Amino acid sequence: MKYFSCLLLTVLAVSEAGLVSAQTVSGFSKSNPFYAVSTLPFHVPAFDKIKNGDFKPAMEEGIRQQMAEIQKITNNTAPATFDNTLVAMERSGRLLNRVGAVLNVLTGAYTNPELQKVEQEMAPQLSANNDAIYLNTKLFKRVEAIYNQRAKLKLEAESARLIEYYYKNFLAAGAKLSEADKEVLKKLNQEEATLRTKFGSQLLAGSKAGALIVDTKEELAGLTDAAIELAARNAKTAGHDGKYLLALQNTTQQPDLVSLKNRATRQKLFEASWNRTERNDVNDNRPIISRLAQIRAQKANMIGFPSFAAWKLQNQMAKTPETVEKFLAQLVPAATAKAKEEAAELQKVIDQQNGGFKLEAWDWNFFSEQLRKTKYDLDENEIKPYLEIDNVLQKGVFYAANLLYGISFKERKDLPVYQEDVRVFDVYDKDGSQMAIFYADFYKRDNKRGGAWMSNMVGQSKLFGTKPVIYNVCNFTKPAPGQPALISYSDMRTMFHEFGHALHGLFADQKYPSLSGTATARDFVEFPSQVNENWAMDPKVVKNYAVHYKTGEPMPQAMLDKIRKAATFNQGYSFTEMLAAHNLDLQWHSLKPGLPLQDVNKFEQDALTKTGLNLSQVPPRYRSSYFNHIWNSGYSAGYYAYSWTEMLSDDAYSWFEENGGLTRANGQRFRDMVLSRGNTIELGKMYRDFRGHDPDIKPMLKSRGL
């Protein structure tokens, strides 16, 4: 029973009597495009037929259908068996999953007020639905009976794993609580679901409203003509004709801070980012996150854990908050020491230019880029002409996948998309058979949440005979009409990263949807994506895609050498800002229950000070009030996973280096032993089977220059 998203919880709406009506939900009929499975190839969504008003009735009907399916399983008078209970649960909720998958696409990448309203209205119903399953005492007894006799069943490995998966999920959800405590927990779950959705909506609105508007072109000195033209066009669209608008990216630091020569503009842009959801207005997220932290601590305590982090980490590779704390503690001293060295170097640059000021957070990227040019003779603006987005995608990302795994891609224009910039590709396996469909949505929009991500429109499952429909979403700056789509080095790495997630989904080869593809622990799921980043600068790959958009000439070897040589530049800063975000997440979710609502800003400062990460010149990658990963995107108490999996990926990449690097044979081995395994075996064992030993932290420290 793989719920439709890692970002939304599926839940069963129940009436006051605790039962669901047997009638079809009013307003849901054959005219609704979700009524039947899409007849388009691979069941891709019929975006040209789906309207905002279709979602709510379809989801409510999906909830009703799943409730009926669950009740049938629960009330079965026959003894519980693997097939009549767990496989039946896997088969339940198909309409709800189908609708939810499309809603997730749109609310993440192309939302509007009507869809946001649907999301907010459905959140408590979905939470109730989840509780109606996992807090169902009769149903849990059936699952527990199967779990207790699992050794006698002699099932194959994936089925045995499914038993364990369900049993642990029921326990973690509170299945053994008293009926009175379950009622309290249900109310907390519904409140949390509502607040999470509200947080996401306010963050999107706050980021849009927080964009920096400046009056004159001179204030934007240092930006390219194309960037200034884009800022003027954005301002006009927003109703500020004659001015210039710099939209905010999801992270604290903003890309334009690298180039802006006007220090006052840099400070204004930084502060616009820093305060986007802390303006004491309708988009202020501080009350929400303070309450969310309180709710999560209370829930965890009810289920028997000292903190939310302890509850959340039980099914992760790390297992406990103490393991994560120990892991991060190994990294903080080296990272912060390096960051302080870098700050001293940047202050020297400022002093040499008679700047007359002390380095601040809004100065870092500007002077860091100058220092990089001086040290390595490397200018980001000289790199971009070699990174045209279609070349990076087709001759880089797809090409590397072909070399490693034998798969190939062909663009198609006949399938409907939800926005004109979205591209669609058929994916063919090494034997020429079509294995999947892939959607790519790369450009930033005001109605798209920040960051980059991958998910499924259709999940792979042998139980249902479905093949994967995968999408990648990014937030790159769209070029002005007639201009080439040139991206930064960082954007290029993001494309490889997100396609690493896509590969994890494309190669899924599971029977049960709950265990398929990327349905793994958070501190494992980033591992394949980070491995894939390594191929971006592989000699075989980079020479194929890094060609000048005008001349077609390959990137000069001297420039490639400079990029590789500069790989560890500014790593003290970048790692410290990431570690600060890791620690904020862990501290928020280590709160004890019963504490009063937190003063968000004081808590944040205290948390960073306690862990040695309160460096004013190196702010956290995400401030608490716009940290979408941990409040609304499933990474609560799990943001450390990005560094944990960096350890896994750097160590695993060492295996590739030791065994011939980028070869077809090595790619096949990684596909067979990792990418195609989903969550069918214990993840630590999966890693050891591939690498030959437990993960080693040393390759990570080496790659970071620490």
C-alpha cells in the first residue's frame, strides 16, 4: 500500500460514527478524468483534461474506496494470511494514489490558490485516513499474527521484507496505544497535517512577496545584461514597470550575490532572503514551526520515545539521534576551522581593496568568487557558455546513463504536459524495450516551490504491472526570449543529482509498491543521486556535453583542470552552512514534550551556539522559518541524510575508482546491487554487499578538502 507521496500522508476520512458511506462521493462521476486509469502510454496523467475541480471529489472517493477495502480486510473472518491481509493492503487505495500523485506534481511545480485550498482542505482528511489504517486495532492484530509466524511462512525475501515493513510501520504509528491515547494522537496528526500544508503555502507566498525590488539599473551593477533584462521583465510582470525584481531562491544565499557589486544591494537581497517568512505578516511561519515541534515531541512521547528524532530515526540507517550527533561531531570542527580560514582570506581581499568594512554574510559569495578567480583563474561566467541546458541533459546526463547502464532516451511531443516548458522522454532499456517515461521541468516559476526534486507520477509494481513514470523538477533561471539557456556549474551538478534519483526510480524492479524504487530510508535515498553527481566531470562525459553554445568547441582542457583543482575551494563555508542546517533540524526534533512554544529566533541561535556552528558570516543553508525540507517535505529529523549519504556515495565512488571507473560492467553491478533493489533488503547490508565493508568517512573528508 504505497501511499501516493513521501510528502503527503494518505488517510481515511471517517464519519462521526467512524464509518464511511458506501455510496460514491457526490460530485465524482465518469466525467472526472481520475475515474478510470489513464489510457495514455504508461498511464501518464491526462494533464489536458484535468481541472482544479476534479481533485477534491476524486480524492474523497479514493478515501471512501480505500476505507471500504481496509474494512473488508479487517472484517475478514478467515485467519490472517500474507495474501488476504498484506497483499490486500498493497492493492488498496489505487484511486487515492493516482489522484495524489498528480496533485503532488501540480502543488509542487505549478500550483494556484484553488489547488492550495484543495491541499489544505484534504490534509486533515488524509491524516484521518492514515490513522484509520495504522491505529486500527483489529487490523494490527492480523498484521501482528503474520509477523509472529513469519519464520514458518518461508516466503521469498521481498515478501518477508514486506511483513517487517508493515509491522514496524504499525508500531511506529502507535498501534499499541490505548484507545483513549489513539484519539489524542489522531487529533495531533490532523493538526500537524494542516500546519504542514499551511507552512508550505505561506513559504511560497512569502518567498514571492519577499523578492527584492530595486529602482535603478545601477543598483544591479555586476549582473549580466541578460540577468538585468530578466529582472526588468519580472518587475513588469509583478506590476512594477520601470523597476527591477530579483526573485528569491529557496536557500539563504542567493545566486546574484556572487555578482552584485553594490554592497547595499547585496545586503538588501540577503536580508530579503533571510526574513522572507519572518515579517510579522500573514506569511510569518514562526508560530507554525514552534507548534509543529511541540506536536511532534508530544506524539513521539506518546508512542514511547524521548524525542521525535528518536522516534523518526528508528527505521533509518543511523538508527538513533546519538549516532547522528556523533557523525556530525566528527565533521563540525574541521568544517568550521576551514570556514574561519576562508573568512580571514576574504577579509584580506576586502582590506586590499580598501573596503573599510568587516566581512558579512552578504559579502561572502561576492569576494569568494573574486578569490576563486585569483587563485584558480576561474570565472563562473566563463564556464556558463559551455553549459547549455539541452547539451547538459542529453549529451551529459543521458549520455552518462547510456555508458553506465545501456539505457537510451527519445523525446516525444505528443503527450500532454502541465506547463509549456515541461519536456517528455521515452526511456529504453539496454535490450531496446521501453522501460519508462521521464518528464523534465527545469525553470523557476512563482508558483513552483523552491529547490529540486524527483518523484513518480506512476510507480513501478509487478503486482499491478505498472512501469515507472518519473519526473525531475528544478528551479533554474529561464532565459529571456531568444537567449541561450545557459546554467551554472552548480545547476549542472543539480541535474546530475536529481537524475540519480530518477535512475533509482527507473530501475525499480519490485513486486510490491510499498518497497519499490526510492521508497527507502531518508539516509539512504540520497546515496544513488550523489553517486550520479560524480559522472558530471568524468572525462568521457564532460567532453561530450561541455561545448560552447556558439562555436561548438569543447571546454578547454585548461578550464577543466581549473574546475577540478578548485573543487575543494570554499568547502569550509559550504559544509558549515550545511552542517548548521543539519543541526537545526536535529535540535528542533530533539525537544522534550511538554515544553512551551519556542521563541524561534532564540532557539535557532542557541541551537547553533551549542553545536559550535553560530558563525555570523556563515548562516545556515536554510533558516528554520523557510526550512521546507524538515517542516513539509518528509526530512524532519532527517536532513543529516544529505551528509550521511555523501559519506556513502564518496566511499562507493572509491569502489568505482578502484575498479576501472565509468564502465558498462561497473554500471550494471551498481544497477543490480543497489539501483534496482528498492527497499527489499536491509539497507546496511545492501551497502556492504556492494562496497565490501561498512561506509568509511575518510573519502568524504578527502573530497571536501578537510
